[in-house]
Amino acid sequence: MRLITDVPLGAFLSGDIHSSLNSGLMSRISNLPISKWLKSDLRFLINEYLSKKKIEKQEIFNFKTIEKLISDLLLNLSDNSWHLWNLIVF
């Protein structure tokens, strides 16, 4: 994937697997500070989209696993920001 632009680049996330994958790839290539954002300005996305109630209602993912990813990120134990970002845009 090649990204060449003179202006800030954005992505429309429809919620399907293709937009999630493309967004994740673009973010990794461009070195966006997703971890920093999820710990501060975008923290509300974790609370809104990865809440226990929402995850258990969808019955797709195991909340305990997601809870561990969130905890490790917020405690600076490991950088799970890309995993969390992909779950948010999924």
C-alpha cells in the first residue's frame, strides 16, 4: 500500500472488515499516535464502543479479553492500541 498526500488523510469507516483492515494498515504506515489518542482525546471511544454491555450484547468477542487489552494499554503494560482500534472500527 502506498500513501502519498500533501494534505491530512482520512478514512471513511463503514464498519465492515475491509474498511477496518485498510484503516489499520494506513495507521501503521503513517505512524499515527493511536495509543496516545486512545488514552486521552479518544478515550470516550473505548468507553462507548467497548463497554461490557455492548460487547456482551453482540456476542462476538470475549469481554474479559478486551478488558485485559484496555487495562494493559492504560497501565502502559503493552501497546494494544491497534487491536483496540480495530475492535472500535469493527
